[in-house]
Amino acid sequence: MTDLSSDGAGPEPKPSDSEVVEHLRTVYGNLRTELAKVIVGQDAVIAQLLTALFCRGHCILEGVPGLAKTLMISTLARTMSLNFSRIQFTPDLMPSDITGTEVIEEDKARGTRQLRFVNGPIFANVILADEINRAPPKTQSALLEAMQERQVTAAGFPHKLPKPFFVLATQNPIEQEGTYPLPEAQLDRFMFKIVVDYPSESEEFDIVKLTTVAEPESPRRVINAADILGVQDVVRLVPCADHVIRYAMRLTRSTRRASGEVPKIVRDYVAWGAGPRATQSLVLAAKARAILQGRYYVSTGDIEAVAHPVLRHRIITNFNAEADGVSSDDIIDTLTAELPRDESGGLDEMTARRVFAG
């Protein structure tokens, strides 16, 4: 089996070995199997969550209370040999409660005192930011540097976070009382915004049946930090043709009112569109989706399939949209339906394999 571990110091993965791709798909299948022992349904949500994980991306899950958002994330952490930390966001939570703080440490033998930084709960591999929109923006912004730079700065000194590092946040719908909308700059750091909806009738029956008897079977750990880092490296090696990148760019740029001719729905209902980080996320997520389906190249269909979780939180609608009941998902549906695709110049399977193998 090809060694998938890669932390920058060890040997590079061998992308020409087909076992690399097969191992990634096996890991994906095993994770879904273990999650299914505890989580009923929510297949699309779990698929999006794992796709972001393979891309080094952070996720925010939005849904009303009681839809197993917290359980889903904590169960995912249990399937991986990673450090897990849960932070319950409340209105009185302070930034230092998340990042850590400096304390005075006294050496009685020497009669001296010195400052020592005490790590906060953010120093873990998987961070569950539970009900993140219950805390005010000052505390929410404590995650910004950690999410983007993978480090925390205290008293002018940077403190590196462990690898891999994921922030998986949950939030209740903004219209509920006692919530604070997340700042746009922080929202943009989340690769995906995943909407968790109510279960179907049959799924709700299975949930009640599973949770009102004996304890469900515990999921086993199927992946470790080295495997995750290796998988993340492999995903980035998947080739993406220029016409696919341009399709992703056109999709992102069509959400911006100031970028020239844009669709009428954007002129009428969008205040601010998505930035370049959205295009990066579209391409990365599409690469992960392609390889999980056994393909060595990205298609425009992969871009369209990940458009909603990537763009829905990056499109800021105006008052007219709220008055007319038009959501960012409605805008994305219109854009993907109207945006023309150019499949010319795409990679065939053999060429894609050669590019993937370097």
C-alpha cells in the first residue's frame, strides 16, 4: 500500500499508484459506514462534511435545534484518531476562553516569576464550535486567525496549531432570538455552509427507534492524522482543465453586481457577491468529488454539484430578496441553470491519469 502520510518532511505520495485513489475511496466509505451506526440519514450532509475535510476546509452547519448537528461532528471526531475539543458558544464567552491566555508562573525555589501561555481549547485537531452565533462578533472573530493561518498569536508571539486542523461550527437560523450574524470576513473562511434539514418520515421513525432503546453501537476509528494529511495532498494533485476553472470563475463572478453584465436576479437581489476564495473552494471541492467518484479529472458537473455549499454563505442578499422570499440558494439555482458550459478542451481519462501521476 502506498504511504499516504506527508507532513512536508517525509516522502511525497506516489500519485501514479492506483492504490492511492482506491485507498482514499476506501477511507471515505469506511467513514460513512461508521457514521451510519449513530447518524440516521443526512447522506448529503455527511458527504459534504467529508469532502470539506479532505480539502482542509472548515464547515458551518446550520439547522434548527435537535437535528443531530453536534452529534454528527462529535461522532466524526470519534472515527478519527485526532484530538477533539468542543467549545460551547455563549453570550459571555471571551476570546481568551477560546485561544488561551498568559498566566504568571512563580518559581518558589528561585524566587522568580514569568509569564507562561496556557493553551485554550482551540489547540486540538477537530474543533466543534457549538452554536457559534450565540456569541457576539468579538468572540467569533477569535477564530479568524486560527482558521486562516492555523496559529494563535498571544502577546506578540505566534503559537502553531496541530495538524490537521478543522473548525466545524454549528449555528441556529439567524432569525431565531438570541443569535448574532457572523461577520462576512469570518463566513468567508468557511469552505462550506451546510444546511441540515428535517429528516424524512421514515428517517425520523428510525431515529426514534434507534435512540429509545439500548445504546447504539459505537463507531470505530478508521483514520489517523497521517492518513488525513496524505489524503489532502492527493486531492490537490487531481488535474483540472482550464475550461473548468473558467466555468468556476464565471459562476463566482456572475454573483457580483459590479463585474459588468450579470443576470437580472443578481441585479435585483444581491448586495454583495462571492470573492476569489469562493472560486478556490469550488475547484478544490470539485477535485475531491471527482476522485471520490473514481475519476482523475474535474468536470463542470463537479463544480455545479458543490456550488450550493460553497456559495450560499458568500452571497449577501438585499432587502428586496428578503421581501420577495428569494434566498441565496434560489440565486445559485438560476445561475447554474443559465450559465453556459464549454466542455471543449477537456481532459480524457488517460491524459488525466498521466497528469495526476506527474
